[in-house]
Amino acid sequence: MTTALTRSATPLADTLRLALQDDDTVALDALADAVPDGPRDRFTTLLTLYSLHTAPVDTLGSAVRHQHRPALAGLKGRCEAEWLAELEDLPARAGRDDATGVDGLVGAMRALAARDRLPAVYKWLARDAEWDDVVRFLALEGGPDAGFDDLVAACQVGLTGAPKMELAVNYWDEMGNGDPAAVHTTLHDQLVEAIGMPRIPVTEQPVAALARSALGGMLATNRWLQPEMLGALGLIELQAGPRCRLVLNAFDRCGAPAAAYPFYEVHAEVDPRHGQDWLEKAIVPTVSEHPEWGPRILRGAAWRSAVNAAFLDEVTGALGVTRDTDPDADRTAAA
């Protein structure tokens, strides 16, 4: 039977990973009543479970057949139920219930996006960070749309009319509008190579970074959370453009190589339009047809806001970044 050989901060995740690696069905079934040993263990476990649903099949090998194994489905449900209860208690949910109707929802989404559109750590990148710190932060950040193309593809399942068309347009942009060299993941790969960006192991990432990554997996693998997913992805689009412009400012100041620019340039240019179109062409018609989705769309946006803010707060503290704001940086990014 597969067991984790040494004590770690992620004993459940380690056991799960080894059992999948060894195709050990006895060890997998023994997880039927298992519980994680704290948040890091929970998120690492969830990320492993989500990989069975979303990772390239050729990287999973025989483990992929355990995607819906009852013991793993139960483990996934328990971890998610605990996390969902925590998300509902986060401060970002304040004000959600005040938004009524389509106009109220749109206003609430815009207000939520504006609340922390330009966090202190991005302003620090733009004006003060040493190059090594810029690279380290970007390695943790993962770009504004790490895996975003697959999330959009999952989110459009079952939608019709204008919302489905808007997500298709968004996805086509992610695919470089048909140019393989302009596919956003390809541009990110070029960025990684150009700046020597390290791939930070899960064991070395902050817990908040794990939660941020896991949110997309939870939304993509639970059909009942489709409204929340529509809101969470919309918030990403609403916030990414100004942040990308500050990253470009950091590149200019630090003399980044030319191949580093295209990934952030394209997002600085298109994401403001994506955010506007996501609101007007995906969310508005959806809520007009299904008013009961409105509070849930805003709830998903609030989850994304809270999870991302926790990540940025943790990274800001770890890097020793001052939280004082700079109006000039605000104007530069918003221009």
C-alpha cells in the first residue's frame, strides 16, 4: 500500500500523489474518509484532484482513469465544502446583497474591480523593484490568464446566444486570433524563456497562491458553480489591463529583453475591452434571462477578489513592499 514516507506539511496530498503515481487502488480507496492537515494540505490535495479533470491527459498517464473514483470524489467534495464555507465568510462578500437588477449588478462588478485595481505590489514593480524581485513576483503571479483559455472553454458549456458568442470571441483572442505564434500561452512561454523565470514548486508557494490557483479548478469542475465562474472570470478581465501596464513599466525601467514584452503588451491592450464586453455581452444578457444568477455571479467575483487580495497581501508582505500609494503610478496605469 502506498504511504507518504516522511512527515511534511502536506501528508494527505503526498499520499494522494504517490497513490496516483503507483496506480495503487487500495491506497486511493483508503482516502474515502481522509481529511487534510490544514489549508496548505487541502489546497495541494485539491490541485492534484483538479489535475485529473484539467491537466493534459498525456501528463497524467494511467492516473486519469481515477478522475471520478468514489473515494476521490468524496475527498474533493469534503475539501471544497470546507473551503466554500470559508469563502462565504471573507470580507469581500460585503455589499453583495445590495446589488439588485442588471444595472445594480454591473455597478457592483465595476466597484469590486475598482476596489483593488492597482495593488501596492504592482506600483512597487513599476517604480522600485530590482529585476530579480520582478522575476520572482511574476513567477508567483503566473500572468493574468494562467490557464484562462481552458477556464473560458469550460465556462461556456451550456450557454447560448450572446453570452456563448462573447466567450467564443474571448477564447479566440486567447488563441491569438488563429495565429499560433500569438496564442497567449505561447507568448507566456516566450516570456518565461526570455527572463529565465523559475517554475516555483508547489511546496515553495505561499498558501494564498495555492488557493488562488485552486479557485479556477473548483469553478471549472463543478457545473453548479457556473454562475460564480462567470463572475470570477469577468473580474479577472476587468482588473488585468492596468496591472499589466505597470508590469510593462517595470520592464522599461529594468531593461527587460524584447521577448518579455508581448505577453503583457497584448493583455494591457485587450483586457480592458474584454472586461467591458464580458460585462455587457456575457453577464448582462445572462442575468436578463436568468435573474437568479445575478447574486451568484457577483458572489463568484467577490470570491476571486478576496482570494487574489489574500495572495497579493501575502506576497507584498514577503517582499517588504510599502503599502503607500503613488498617484502618479495610478495615472500612468490607468491611462
